[in-house]
Amino acid sequence: MYILGLNAFHGDSSACILKDGKVIVALEEERIRRIKHWAGFPIEAIKYCLNDAGISIKDIDHITISRDPSANVFKKIKHTLKNKVSISAVWDRYTNSKKVKSVKGMLAEEFGISENDIKAEIHNIEHHRSHLGSSFFASPFEKSALLSIDGFGDFTSTMTAIGNGNQIEIVDAVHFPHSAGIFYTSFTQYLGFPKYGDEYKVMGLAPYGQPLYVDKLKDVIEFTSDGLFKLNLKYFKHHKDGVKMSWEGGEPDIESIFSDYMVEKFGPARKREDELTQYHKDLASSVQRICEELIFHILTDLHKRCGTDNLCIAGGVAQNSVANGKVLKNTPFKNVYIPPAGHDAGTSMGSALFLYNHILKQKRVEPTYSGALGSHFSDKEIEEYLTSQKVKFTKYSDDDLYDKVTNCIIDAGVVGWFQGRAEFGPRALGHRSIIADPRRSDAKEILNLKIKRRESFRPFAPSILKEFVPDYFADADDVPFMEKVYLIKEEMRSKIPAVTHVDGTGRLQSVDSKYEPKYHALISAFNRKTGVPILLNTSFNENEPIVNSPANALDCFLRTKMDMLVIENYIVSR
């Protein structure tokens, strides 16, 4: 049985294919289009997934879309009438829902066939059920409490549930206009980070400040006695104007959602070009603290309702790796699983898993511990491309490759590391990574000078051999997808200054030899030479989506000052 899962007509559009319940390929449209968070219909990702699986659209049995225009329809009508929502906002929602309904027609047109040639049944899976499916059905847990939390999807911002076997039972939900994602995004915009997906910048800025405005923010968002929350809508515009999003040329853009009342209470909003003052840093710290406390508030109540110590989290807010790293310490849960693509791209996979397991009641397959589900290229394809570009390259054995790469890193080099299947999700996990020496105090400056050119307050991440995690990190969990931040032990911080954030933390990736053998072997080679089982890891890109192909990788290498490019076992040097 083949299921094609889609996240379409929304930011982070993506496609995946399940074969008999197992995800065999998953890809974000942005990786091919080269536009961050690409929104619209993910036709290029669909084509790649079909080609990779060796099938055509005619072979697909089911198509899932992580949107259900009919979900919460009466709540939508009631809110529209009660709040006199603008006609333009209503029309935007209507036209978007019409697109969701016409997927089979779009596919037929793209592939030059009749709709009747597509045997697949179309299934609209509600947005948050898709998020829940992406976490629970990929997890190792037979029974688990579930949390999906983000901006909005299908008129809902938060959903709690309990997963048992191949079934998910909804416990509670928070509906429009109340949203933790809207809270965080509005302050992200207010702090001068207006682009879609900029929330991680506030998270990175927060440790430079103090949470001095937590009490003031409690007037913006109220924690309720039922374990949920509500917004003070005076601070926002979305409940009357809607969340206006456009995707001209595929790049999603959200209009400002904070109101004049927020400016009145918190002062003038920062413009992108304005200096980041201590006030901005303190406000970022306060917003992050409130977000963390809200998550703990929801989860503590959910634990009482569900009676299990296992937890699965997904949704845009679940990409807050700082909060994720504090969950086990601040709630009664003892085990937590977060998928590699907890954001909206992951709903393509989640909708397909929800159909296969919950609706079709099929047996669950093995849990997901590797995010390597995307594009891959043969040695023949790589060699032919490099030859066509007239660049000098050499192919090495594994041992010689590890030796040359680690020598380059130790010699202050910066290496583009391109291996196997691309990661599905926002984190580079040793398949499309830029790597450097974590021991160098100047590594951040070197990277920003040579390649990244990004804000100085944003940290770089440590990839650490799984077996050494307890030696370097305090109270750390298994972190295969770089989805949690933990404190680095004080005595170890001076050894790895390049990956130690200003507050002594690191967003680690615990590298398991079972799931990441080549990356594990590279870090092991570095460890044998230096006594440090860690590499600095950042995404292989330069203010663009993570590189997807050898062509993207070579282009990034040539236009930056990277010292070495490694594509599989081929090395291109300066």
C-alpha cells in the first residue's frame, strides 16, 4: 500500500511516501525550489518522492493532506459573525480551502493524465491530528500523552491527546483566536524579526537578557485552571483581521499581528535595522520564559489526565528546543519523543501515518530514529556532475576520508559535509552539515566571516557521540534530532567554547553509530586525535534552504570561503 502525504498551500510545504506504513522518502519543497519555507503545492517534492520510490502517481492508493476545511466549521462561522471579521480575511480563507479540495485535479494536470487515472482516495486530515500522528506513530511508545502546539491550523492552535497502540483519542483543544504560537510570533515581529520562521532568533537572543517582564507578559497571555490558556486580545489584530499570509513566488509572509495596544504597553516596536538594546534582550528572555512555563503548565495537567509517563510533542512551538530540554525536569513525564520534523513540514508524514494507523487501523511499524529521509545521489551522479563543472576532486576510502577531513578541521578549516539522504526537517544532522572544531574560541567568528553571515547572538550546535553525552551534558536525554537544549557541565565549557552558548547550554545532537554510522565514524576519528568526541555542526547553507543536491553544495562552496567540500567520499579542496 502506497500513501502520498502532503503539506500543501501553507509554509514548509512537503511530501512523503509511506510504503506499507513505513516512510521511505520525505522532502520539503524548499529544498528544490531554493526559497525558505516555500508555500504552495509541493509538486517538485511529489515528483522526487515518486521517482525515488520507483512508482507513478497512478500507483498511489491514498493521498492525505494535512488540512481539513470542514473541521471546526461552526466555530469558524460563529467567530466570524461575532467579531465582524473583515470580508477580505474570510475570502482569503475560502479561496485557500478551495485549493485544498482540488488536489486530484492539480495532480492530473501536472502529470498530464485524467483525474480518472488517479485511483487514490483523497483524505483531509485535520492539521493538529497530523502533528499528533507525526510524533506518536513515529515514537517507540505503545501508550503516550500527546501535545500539538503551534500558531493555527484548521482553527485550532493546541491539541492534547492520548495515544494507545494505533489509536489517538483527543483530550482537549484550544481554538482560534487563542494561540501560544501567535503570542511568540507577535513578539518576534515586535522585536524586529519579521520573516516567517524567525522565532528561533528570539530563542537564541533570550539568554543575553533577564526575564524582567514576565509579570507584565501575564497580562498578554493567561494560564487557565483547566491546564490551557487564553490571550488578552487587546494586544493582537488577528481575531478581527485574520492571520494574513501571502506567498508571492513561494516565500511565505505574515503581516504584523500585534496591535497598537502592544506598542502602547511595551513601547515602540524595533525595526530590523535598529540596534538590539538590553530592553529587547530582556523582553526576549521574558517571552521565552513565559513560553516555557506555559508548556509546563499544559503538560502537568495533561499528565494527570493521561496516566502515562511517556510524552510526544509536535507543532511549531515544539521546535523550541530550549523548552524541550526542560520538560523532563519541570513536569512529571519521564520519557519524551519529538520527531525530526515537528514543524508543519512534518504534517505530510503525520497525516499519512494517521491514515494508516488510526483510520485504516494498520499495525505500527518501527519507530523513527533517523531523519535521513530526503534526496540522495549515486557516486556516478556525483562524479559526472563534478567533472562537468571542471573542478578537481579526489575519491578516498572511508579511513583516508576521515583522516583528511579531521586534519582540515583541526587546522582551523571549515568543511561542507554532504552524505547520504538529506535530513527531513529543519536541522542539519550530519547529512547536509557544515562542520568545524568546537575547541576554537574563534570558530563562531570564522564561520560567520567565511560562510554564515548571521546574527552574532545565534549559537552553533554540538554533535556528540552518544556514548559521551553524560560526560559533557547535565541531565541530558537522548537527542537524535537536535531538538533539545541542555546545560553543558561547567568543567567542560572551556574545552568546547565554540558550541557553548552564553548561558552555558548547547543544542546537542547525540550521534548513534546504529543510525548514523558515517557521521559517528568521523566524530570518532576527531576524538582519537583531540580527545574531544564533538564536532561543531551547523546547516550547510548560506542564508538559503539547506543544500539539497551536489550542485547546491558546490555552488555554496564556491561562493563562500569554505575550506573543503566533501560529497560522499569525494573531496574538493581550495
